[in-house]
Amino acid sequence: MTQRVFVFGCQDFEPEFLDAAAARHGIAVQYSDSTLSAQTAVLARQYSAVSIFANDQADRAALENLAAHGTRFIALRCAGFNQLDLQAAKQLGIDAARVPEYSPYSVAEHTVGLLLTLNRKLHRAWVRVREQNFSLKGLLGFDLHGKTIGIIGLGKIGMAFARIMRGFGCTVLAYDVQQHPYAAELGIQFVSLPALLQQSDVISLHCPLNEHTHHVLNAETLAQTKPGVFLLNTGRGALIDSKALIQRIKSGHIGAVGLDVYEQESGVFFADRSGEILNDDVLARLMTFPNVFITGHQGFFTREAVQNIADTTMQNLADFFAGRRSDCWLT
């Protein structure tokens, strides 16, 4: 018997990878580019399993509607699960699993790309040279060698980023609730959050989003950072209070900001909005600053990572249909 899954929030690059992985498990896939919400949950009626992506909203209302139509399992195609109301899922008898690891290197390398672009003004230089403007005015950067990098969240992605920055000859500080066993071997120093904020030339966010990390960078903590600090966020958008960030940029305190995520990105990212009016005033303001560089949640977007996401997602679904559980389970 062929098992079926309904895929919400499907991106145009996904079917190539998901179809191949699904075929190996005998799973039939129904795709929709609609993101999951309380209103769109009805699309998955009579599907015992659905799959969601980073910007789908699996809140209580959506889960209640899914459960009412027979859904008993949610396969997340991402590592983060802040978009899923776990308590509601448990109460409704819906199991869920995620992709805990797809490629820490993809996100870490993208973070380095944001840093190098901002520091050496590569985005501005590219535009100039295309217009035959070879002036170096305004393009002055600094050596990363010898600078202090602060990493908030030293999981697998944070560690991958730390290794790269150690290769640049940087001092690496880390703040995390758990200390990675191999950090000392790499010369990484664990410090308190205030110490990291005060000492770091560059701060990069790689922690999960939860009640403890929501707006970990806010008006109070941003005020503790060094003048001219570079901030990088390839984790989750709501790790930073965007309005407080704007105030610090306007004051000149922050040297540069690289963002691959944004706290209100749902409904904006993962789509072509070039012919539309951007109704998000906060995002629109961030995009006006010359020292802010934003990418559309593409840090994960390498062939290796997308392949691993597809493989793990379909394995999680196969486990559910077979009545098995794994370390990927959240409920």
C-alpha cells in the first residue's frame, strides 16, 4: 500500500529532491506552495501525514484543523521547530519529527560570506565595477586576522563557523548553556553573555529560537556591544529585536549587519516580491541602510543540504508509517 504525504510550503527546488527520496520509500507526495495555517490546513484533509517548512505556522488553530481531518504526523523539513506548537501537538495526538542536521557547513559558510561581503564591501564594489567605476573610496575594510569573534550558540553550525574563523586567525568567544566538548581543543573560550557582547568585534547568532533566546539581542544587550560591532544572524529572525537594531544602526553604534533571517519573514521570504509594495516598514527600513546586507533565508541552500533534508524527511515519514520512532522525533 502506497503511503501519502501532503507537503505544505513547497519551494520550486524541492520536488526534484523529495521525489527521489520518496520513491525509495514508496511514498506518494502531494505538493502545495501554500503555507500551513488554520485556513489552509483543510488542503490536507484525509492525509495522515503532512510536511512543513520554516515559515509554515503550525500553531494550535492549524493543528486542531489538521487533527480534525485525520493528520497524525508532521515531518518538518528544517532543524528549527519554533513554528510548531509542541504542547498542542501532544494534546491532539499528533507526532512530529524534524531534520536535526542537514549540513552545518552550508549555514556556517554562508555566514562567512555575509561577513566578508560586509567587511570588504564586495556588494558595493561589484555594482561599481559593472559601471566602470574603479574608485576605492568608501570600500576600506579591516583584517579579520586577530579580531575577536563572539558566537552565541555553539552547536554544530556554531562549531563549523568557529573552525572557519579560527582558520582566519581570530580569537573565538562562545556563549551557550552547554559547553561543547571539543571547543577547548580549538582554542574557543566560553564566557558570559555580557563578556561576549563587550569584547567581540563580530557577533554571530547560531542558537535555536525559544523563550530564553527570543530577542537575545535587544535594546539592553545591543547597548553592551562594542562601537562598530558587526552583527550576523543566520539562525532565526526573532533572535534580534529588529526595532531596537534599527535604533542602534541609526545611532552609528553598529558597524554592519548581515541577516539571512528576519523575525517577520513569513509571507515575504521564499517568493518573488519584486513587483509588489513591501508592506513591512521595519524590513523596508533595514534595507535602506548601506551597512546592512540581507539575503532571503538561503544559508541552508546547498545541494548537499537540500539532499540531506529530503532524505531525512522521507525517512521520518517512512518511520511513522512503519510505527517506528527515531532521535528526530520531537513529540
